[in-house]
Amino acid sequence: MDTGETLLLALDLTGTFAFALNGALTAMRVADVDIIGVLTLGIITAMGGGIVRDMLIDSLPPATFSDWRYLAVAAGGSLIAFFLGRRLSHLMGPINMLDAVGLSFFAVTGASKALAFGLGPAQAVILGAVTAVGGGTLRDVLTKRVPNVLRSELYAIPALIAATIVVVATTFHFYGLPIALVAAVLCFAVRMIGVRYDLNAPKPPRRNLGG
Amino acid sequence: MDTGETLLLALDLTGTFAFALNGALTAMRVADVDIIGVLTLGIITAMGGGIVRDMLIDSLPPATFSDWRYLAVAAGGSLIAFFLGRRLSHLMGPINMLDAVGLSFFAVTGASKALAFGLGPAQAVILGAVTAVGGGTLRDVLTKRVPNVLRSELYAIPALIAATIVVVATTFHFYGLPIALVAAVLCFAVRMIGVRYDLNAPKPPRRNLGG
Amino acid sequence: MDTGETLLLALDLTGTFAFALNGALTAMRVADVDIIGVLTLGIITAMGGGIVRDMLIDSLPPATFSDWRYLAVAAGGSLIAFFLGRRLSHLMGPINMLDAVGLSFFAVTGASKALAFGLGPAQAVILGAVTAVGGGTLRDVLTKRVPNVLRSELYAIPALIAATIVVVATTFHFYGLPIALVAAVLCFAVRMIGVRYDLNAPKPPRRNLGG
């Protein structure tokens, strides 16, 4: 494994860890879960998006599920949340930042893998976003909440931007590590700007609701 | 593509459009979703049933998901809901009718595809109904509702009738376009009668509940 | 089919029946479901865990879904719940016991099947538990509850113990019918002790929550 691959693996595992930690903390905050719940929901947050993508593109068993390193890192992040819990609350800044790293990474690798399995461009963009946001969506459903990603914040949109860059670059044959990094950094930046300035995706025009 | 195939494709896309429009309107009515939520829930309502069926029969990637025309029509229906919203409320009659077209079509094509993939008769009936009602069920779960199809109305039952006709006709070797149309028309009629007279599937005998 | 196989099939169908009956009764108690809902939720409770496992290990169409005997037994259990309902309430002792038989059986056969499909040891343990508890989890999501298995009781833990025994024994080449029975009996015993003494899995340390 050369330096580039080691770096990619490290970033991917970092994202997995951050998703599990953040997912387990969210689950503990919104539902009265026990250790099985914390572990399950942390792991599902971290790996659920990739698992759904792999089911849809028929790459089974799912890649991260089969690789013990991802399972171990996801379980570790969940257990840290279980034992430290609220004491991590003053670290939410860094945790949100690591979560954005995961979002960016998963969007890029998700879109890229979908293309490699022969899916079309629109499908690859969607699957990039599914990889990035699918795990948190499953966690929210299991803790009886309307998934955050469907309601507020800029969470799916940066993932869709990154996945679109990957797909366009691949279509025009100039995709490579530099473009992947550009896409990931842009996703990260949009996500962090959204967190900082509390931006949301557009809601339906108000005159069209209720009644 | 001959006229028959064009007609089938047109009906199938009509159903997809109606499911997406209706699904997105329902999502906007019951949850505080943003544009990502409206698009996601509209597309899931339209294509979720077929995707679940294709996962279970191992026909991956799922057919409608791979075909950009279905994605485009589903996204279009969702966006119309997003921008017009309440102003469509006086069109709920025609929208319900188009939705019943989708229900009928998906039940027939779903059962038929399951048989073509070698599933048994009971399985094909179930998968016909799953194709027809699965997307709306997923939408309801994502918007934190007990799925309507499990609680009230005549929605699964007409789909099960149509799927059963397809399976019986195929088993006795007289399945063809005429039978498919009979099954779809019957499903459509039962569904519309249910809507018109507000009929529901039977509930458990009351003396057996609560306590 | 020799006596051993007949016994295994009988135990497996017994577990399927108990899961469907118990799942349908739970669904009727917590949600206002109709006959479609009772049937759907009973069958999903009974077969959902195995279906999720088979999707993840790429054994499609799912085994129990393809075998009409499992479908028939699951539908039968659900219909008994629908028609008898509350009158079964004085039988909850035996029903809980049969449910524990299902839990034990599904954990053992689930882990064993995952290993046979080449999954690693940690993955096989997880999939054994998923087979045992996945159906009830899906039912709870569909009836808008945070799944019980994530919150309380000893339900996943006995399944994880049984699956771990199967995996360890297989790894060291002494797995066989006697070990399978030991694993199942131990799972059953831990589950019944948990029911009897109202034991729960550990919660997060209280000082780490809320705020």
C-alpha cells in the first residue's frame, strides 16, 4: 500500500469513526437506548449509507461490512460515545468537523464506486449522496424522528455537489485524485459554512402549504 | 417499439408521475420537509416498491432506478408538488385517479416480473402488492407515520387482487395483454370504489383488542 | 429427510409461528392496524430478520420467503392473532417461551448460514443477531416505535451469545449439532431468565446524558 492509499484509508476510517461517534451521541440524546442500541445505531450511522449503496449496485456482501477495520472503528466510536456521553459536548466543534470529513469522503467514494459498477450519471450522483447521508437517515428512522436530512440544514446538498463533480469529471475523462480532493474539500467547505451560518435548504413556498 | 409497448411505457410513466406527485404532496402535508425531503420522498414513493421487489428477486441494480426516464418523471412530479403545493388541492380527484392507475399498473407488472424471475405463486402475489404499495410505505415510515396501507382504506387489497389474477392466469398459461388489462382495470375499479365509498379493510374483532 | 432434519425443520417452523403470532399481537396492541397490517407485520416479524441477512450475504431470493411452508406458517400465526387477539392474553407465558425458541434458533442458523457464505467471524455474529432480532425491529419501525431491542430487555444479548458460540466452534472445527443445541439452549435460558427477572441491557452512565 503506497502513501496515497494509506492516506485514503486513513481519511475513510476517520469519517467512519466520526459518523459512529456522532450517530451514537445523537441516538443517546433523542432516545432512551441501551448499550445494544448505542452500538447498533452508531454502526448503522457509520456504515448504513455504504450498505444501502452496495445493495443497490449489487456489490454484496457490502464492502465496509466485510472489512473488520471499519466494523472495529465504528464500534469503537460508538463505545466512546456510550462511556463518555455528555462529557464530549464541549468537543462538538471538532466532532462536527470530523463528521463533515466523513460526509465529503463518502460522497466522493460513493459516486465513484457507483460509476465503476456501471451505473449512469444521475444514479451515481444519487448514490454518492445516499452513501453520505443514508446511515444518518436510517438512525433517525430507528429513533422515530423524521430524518434531519429531509427537513433542514445543508447536509445532502454539499454531498450532491461533490458527487456531481466526480461524475462530470469521470464523464469527461479527467477524474483523478486531484479532482476527488477538490470535490471533497468543496463539500467540506459548503457543509462547514452551512453549520457556521446555520443555513438551510429551501422550504416549499409558504403559500402552498397547510390549509 | 410498437404501439403496444409505447402504450405500456406511457401508462407506467404515468403511474410513476402520479405516485411521485401524490407522495410529495403527502410528505409536505405531514412533515416539515425541505426541497431535498420533497424530492427524496416523491422519488421513493414512486420507485421504492419496485426497488424493494428488485432487491428481493435479485434483479440489481433496480430496473426503474437504472432508467433515467423514470427518475426524470419522478423528480418532475416531486418538483411540481414542491412549487405548486396547495394550489393542486382542487385537483385531488384526478390525482387520486392517476394514483390508482399507478397502483394497478405496478401490481400487474410487479407480479409478472416476480414470476419471470422464477418466484413461486404466493411470492409473486406478495411482490406484486409490494411493488404497488411499498413506496408509499417507505415514505410513511420516513415521515414518522404508521403506514396508511397497514391501517385503513382499500389500497393493498385491489393490488393483491390484480396480482392474483396475473399469477393464476400465468399458471394456467393464458396470461397475455388482455388478462393484464383486465387485472389492472379490476384493481383500478376496486380502488376507486373504495375511495368513493370510503371503504376500509376489516379490523380485528373489537372484543379481542385493548385490555 | 431423516429424523434430525425433520426435528430442525419443526423447530424452525415453530419459531416462525411464534414470531408471527407474537409480532401480530404486538402490532395490534400498539397500532390501529387492519387485517392487511396484522398479516404484513406478523409475516415481517417472523421473516424480516432472515430476509435482511439474506440480502446482505447475497443469498437471493431470501430462503424463507421462497419456501411456502414458512410463508404459510407465518400467515397462519398472524391470522390466529387477528381472530383471537386478546383472548390469547392468558397464554402470554407459553407464547413468550415459543418466541425464545425462535430467537435461539434464528441466532444459531443465522450465524451458521453467514459463515457458510464466507462472511468473517464478527460479521457472522452480527448476522446471527440480525436474523433473530431484525424482524421485530422492522415491525417496531413500521408501527412507529423505537425498537424495543435497542432500548431494554435482554433480547439481542442472548442472540449474540448463541451466535458467538456457533462462530467460535466453527472456527476451531468442532461445530456440529451438539454445539448448535448448546448454543440454542443457552440463548433460550438467558432470554427466559431475562424475562423472569425483568433484566435489561446496560444503559449509558447517567452522568453522561441529558443536559
